[in-house]
Amino acid sequence: MFRRTSHYFSLHAQNFLGAFGRLLRQPVGSAMTIIVIAIALALPAGLRVLLNNFETLSGSWAGAIDFSVYLTMEVEESRARELAVALERRDDVLQVVFVPRDAALEEFQSYSGFGAALDALDENPLPHALVVRPAGDSREQIEALAADLIELTETELVQVDTAWVERMRSMLLLVARIVDLATVLLALAVVLVIGNTIRLEINNRRTEIEVVKLVGGSDAFIRRPFLYMGLCYGLSGGLLAMLTIVASLFTLTGPVRSLAGLYGSSFELRGLTPEQALLLLGAGAVLGWAGAGVATARHLRAIEPT
């Protein structure tokens, strides 16, 4: 039993090494096929990595759904602080930040460009404000919380702007669906490319296949080297696609870091995780095996010894 199992695995190892050797013996043709496969695999995988980075960059939805509660001018600072503490105890509120009117005026003077005009005013025109971070992120929860805060006697205005967040989520969902569709289409393209390559290989080895069938070789025996050749093509294409994505992200790291620094962000591009890299290699191998399987199932039956 052990000898049979060992023999079985040694045959598969020999077929794998033999298929890899055939790729090396025809470097130009193999390289062209592998590059096409790599491009087809790198495009959806790279788009997925960029989409994940964008979701990470804009994924702090908690900060995006913060809204401001502007109190009336009559509310004293002590009362505003008490109100902030009381609101923070609510189950539907995650955090409340109190913004004194003096601090708000200083910030407005710094960023508005109207510092000289504001200095001419006799008194601070800005009220105390509360920046409220909801515990939930659904639109219904935010609107319900905002409605409760509007009813407070101390509230002058509640500024809620979640429409752009909803639009951003919808756009990301649309892009994700487009990436999924592109992944399926390009996966089919990989299968077709490898299938056509294996078809040409079968035609080139037609005489050899006829001889093997004459001496009693089964279809499974004849099919196995071609399946491993397809696997080698797919695996090599997946490896090249992974290296392409890594190199592309490396070239983008500097410009992205500079752009993020201009906005005071420490954002860094994230590349393929080990799981994603293994998935890319595995997808290439599976698609290569599938393409070879389609080609051999169709064309080997048509070859019979005369």
C-alpha cells in the first residue's frame, strides 16, 4: 500500500517537473503566455487592493458621521459641559466633545481668513457647541438622535450631513461589484488563454499521443502532463501578477505618502496580505488546471491512432 501510494505521488511529481521543464525549453512562447495570464490576474487583484486601501482611508465612518449641536447664546459654559456629560450617558451616543465658543472663534480665525474682521467685533458671535458621535452608523439611528437633540431647549441648531457618507458607501459598493464582474470575466479569459495554449501543445504532440494510445495508454495518463502544464502556466502567471502588484504599489507609495502628508494624514498604502497572495497564487493554479482540463477533454478524444 505504501509503495503504491509513493509511486502515485512520484508520478505526479514527475509530471509536474516535466511540465515545468517544457515551459523552460520554450522560453519565448511560455513567457508571452505567462505575461498575458499575469495581466489578467493582476488587474482585478490590483483593483481589489486599491479598493481595500480606499475603504481603509475613508473607512472611519464614525468620524464621518459626527454632527454638531450649536447651543443658544444664552447657555453658559457650565451648563454646556453638564449637557455634554448628560448626552454622553445615552446608549445611542458614543462620545460628546464640548467646544467652547472661545476655542471655536480661535479656530475660525485661523482657517477662515477673516481674522482681522473678527478682531473688529466687540464680542464673540459664536455659541458653545457639542460634537456628537453616534453609537450607531445607520441613517435612521442618526436622524432619530438628531431629532431628540433638536428638541432640547438649549439647542439652537443641529447640523447633520450624512448624505455624502451614504453616497460614498453606494459608490464603494458599485466599484466592488464592478471589480467582482471584472474578476469573473478575466478569470474566464485566463481559462481560455491556457486552454488555447494547451490545445496547441496537444496538436504539436499529436503523433506522440497516438503512439501512447496504440500501446494502451489511458486518457487519464495522457491528460496528466497537460493538466500540470496548465497548472504551471497558471501558477507562474499568479506569481508574476503578485510581483506586478507589489512593484506597482511600491512606485505609488511615495506619491501617496506625500499627498497624505499635505492633509495631515499618516495613511500608508497597504499591499497584498499573505492570505491574498496565497489566494492569488491558488486562483492562478486552479484556473490553469481548469483551462487545461477543458482543452484536454475536448481535443484528446479527437485523436485516435490510425
